[in-house]
Amino acid sequence: GFDWDSGNYHHCQHHGVDIDEIEIFFNQELLYFEDKRHSNKEKRWIAVGLTKKKKYLFVAYTFREIGKENLIRPISARYCHKKEQMIYEKIKEELI
């Protein structure tokens, strides 16, 4: 599941990314890595991949335990720049 509130909801939509698109995005194969630069208070992650609309998406997120559930909390989302798309494709090729 996902942890949404007005803060992270607006950070994601600010860049034109639809919330439903983000939730569907996490149900597929992604490249992800720890965002050590922004992991001061909590461990943060970056996920990059293709959406169902064939757009490259970059999502910064963390995990939050709420009750007994471990939820994905998107922090920010945006579509990738051309250079990031090329890096994604290169890494993906190397992993195959």
C-alpha cells in the first residue's frame, strides 16, 4: 500500500505525475537504489522505470510502518530527463 497526505501528494503532482500512475508504476520491474544523499533522518530510495504510458519515471520514496503495514511513501515524482533515460537504458542492458 501507499502512504499519501497533502505534502507528498502535491510534491508528486507538482511535476505533472498522476498519483494512479505512481501506484501502478511500483507493480512492475524497476531499477532502484538507496538515495544516500537524502537519507539523513530515514532511509530513502530512488526508483526509475517505464510507466504503462511508456514514459520514464523517477520516484523518490521511503517506507513507513503504519500500524502493522509497511507502506511506500512517495516523496517526489517526476518524468526523467533525456540523459537519465539513456542511463536507465544502459544499466538495464548491462543487467540482462
